[in-house]
Amino acid sequence: MEPYTEKVMDHIRNPRNVGEIDDPDGVGEIGNPICGDVMRLYIKVEDNRITDAKFQTFGCGAAIAVSSMLTELVIGKTIEDALRLSNRAVAEALDGLPPVKMHCSALGEDALRAAIRDYMAKQGQQLCVCGELDCPCRPECEERERTRERAHAAAHGIEVEAPEDSPATAGGSTN
């Protein structure tokens, strides 16, 4: 495995914004059943801007570094700008991650989107799975996400129940 960059090591040794936010506006928790990493991200929002972010992460050093950097990147951003933040941008801000640890940056992006989705739900709005606030293609995006999740589970040997309206469960034989 490639060594971690100095910036990654700094965030592992001295993680920023660790902990919980009392009365958060949004909380996102994401776990990876394969590696066991779990990230919980808390956000505070005022006037559509993230004013505080804290995290609790159980996982490897890269997961901790990603969580730490993610909080630094999102504080001060509008919700819309935070939604544009990609896992690659977090990895680049850390001066890179080894390829086998890029999944940690994807977990960070997913945790951020989950926290924003939670915040939006509390505001009576719904964020599309693609990350858009007002997505005209919401049903297609949701189906694409379900397909991606089923493929990921199958690739890792995890059984997933077929949707109720699939041919395998719609009653009758598929032969």
C-alpha cells in the first residue's frame, strides 16, 4: 500500500472538529459493511450556510482523516456548494489517498449528503439522491441508486431482497 501523505498523517494525528453538535440541524451516518468504517457527521446551518460541522468516526486512519478534512471544507459553504463537494475533492485536499483507501472519501461524501438530506427533510424539502435540490428526474435517479446499491451488494456477496414489483416477487413464475 502507498504511504499516506503528510496532510493525511496530520489529520490522523490531529483530527479537527471531532465530537457532536448539540441540537444539530442535520446528521448523516454512513457505514461500510465491508471494511467496517462508520462515519457520523453533524452540521449546523444558518441562512443556508453550514456554520459548524463535527464528526464521530469509527474506522481506519484514512476514514478519520477524510472526516476531519471534510468538516474543514464544508464549514462556511452554502448547502448548494457543499452538495457539489465530491469525494475526489476531499482526497485532493488531503494531497491524495492510496487507491485502496478512496472508498473512505466516498463514505465522507455520502455522510455529508445524508446530513444535508436530514437537514432538508427538517425544512420540509427533499433532496434527490443525485444531490440536486429540485431534480426533475427524481424517479430515474432513485431507480439508478437502487440498481447501484444492488450491484454493490452483489459484488460483495451480500444478499438483497428483490423489490416487491420485480418479476421474482410479482407472483408467478419467471420461467
